[in-house]
Amino acid sequence: MIDSKPVIAANWKMYKTPQEGYQFARQLATKALNLKGVKFILAPSATAIFHLAEVLKDTPIEMAGQNMHFAEEGAFTGETSASMLQASGCTWVIIGHSERRHVFGESDDFIRQKVAAALQAGLNVIMCIGERLEDREAHRTQGVLQQQLRDGLEGLDEYPAERLVIAYEPVWAIGTGVVASPQQAGDAHGQVRAILNQRFPGLADADVKILYGGSVKSANAAELISTPGIDGFLIGGASLDVNEYCSIAEIAQNEVQVTN
């Protein structure tokens, strides 16, 4: 059965030492007691995962790796495998974030291999997609999303839908302070849903959650989460402050309860 709770995922990127992450997790574990209407997923830096697992082991808060290699093991300096993430306490992994695509040059096919390896190993996947500003201005958003979904998920729709989350993150809104309007985000999420239903019938309609990411904060969370088609958030900078992060979660919880 698909969990109807909105997903509030935190991507810390290259921030927080293990000690800082440990303190954050302790505070979140307490605050989350009053936020049972959302699903928390934390993606700390690789060096902090094991420390957070100690704090979160008896809580419903789950952890994600920020990245992984598709190989089980080998001569891949600096990389992390699915089994390493699992052994450290992760149940999720973020794959295809725009920084991996556009800074580190990861192709759609490379991302597909990662998604396949993660799902095969038993990890759940948050797969990120999104267009650059020049794509949106040239009216190529739908084409970009279609290609990223098609090439990233080809042959993988036999896996249960609850093990996959899509995060729509317009590249022009990530870390810029510019947020997509509710209409822009809602339109993009609708396009993603339509592409999934058309290309991947195994991923049943409304089963795969679609998150929005891109300068999400408490000031705009209510407007975004109440937009049809947005099932939660993948949060960057605002997730580094436990109070701000929990404020966003509380807003999402309250808005979804009102809607339902």
C-alpha cells in the first residue's frame, strides 16, 4: 500500500560535519514526534551517515545516500556502492541530481545504470530531473523531462512504484533563491505524471510520488504543497537548519490534512 504522507527529504550536499549532523538528528528525532503526518528522509554527507544512523535507528526517519556507483565493488576511487550505503543505515539514495548531471557530467545512461543497481540491491531511489533556464526559455521543458525519464528508467518499471520517487528540480531554481511559481511547478509535475503513465505503465498512476525541489522554504511551502501533483519536497539549503526544516514539514503536514 502506497504511503499517502508527503515526503520531506533533506539534501545536505557538502555541508555539516558528522558531529553537526549528529546534533541535528538528535533535535529532529524529538521534533518529529509531533510531525507524524510526513515522511522524513535525510541525505547527509557520506562521512556523517553512520553517526546519524545511531541516532535515528529507533525512529521512522529514514536516510539516503547523496550518490552511489552502479558497481558492487571495484577500483573506483572515492565512490560508494549500494551495499555500503545499506550497511551504513541508508534505505534510500538520491540519483541524478542536477549537480551530478551538469557539474560532474553524468549522462542519462549513466544515471539509468545507477538507478537499476540501486533498485536491484534493495535501495529505494529518489531520481532527480529538471530543465535548465535555456531549456525553459526555448520551450523545451517537456522534451527534457521526457528524455530524462525515458533514458533514466528504461526497463525498470517492473519494480514496485513505492520504491521510486521522482524529484522535479528546475535547475534555474536550485540554490538561486528563485522558486518556480505554483503554476510552473504544477504544470511540470503534470507533465511528469503523464510521461510516466504513457511510457511506464507498470508504474501505476498516482503511485510514484513526485517531489518539488528548488529554493523551497517555509515562506513558500504552503503554496507549493497545496498545488495539485506535488507530493512533497526535496530541500537543499533550508534543510540545514532544523527549525526551518521542521517548519516546512509542519506546513506540509497541515496543508495535506486540510486538503484530505
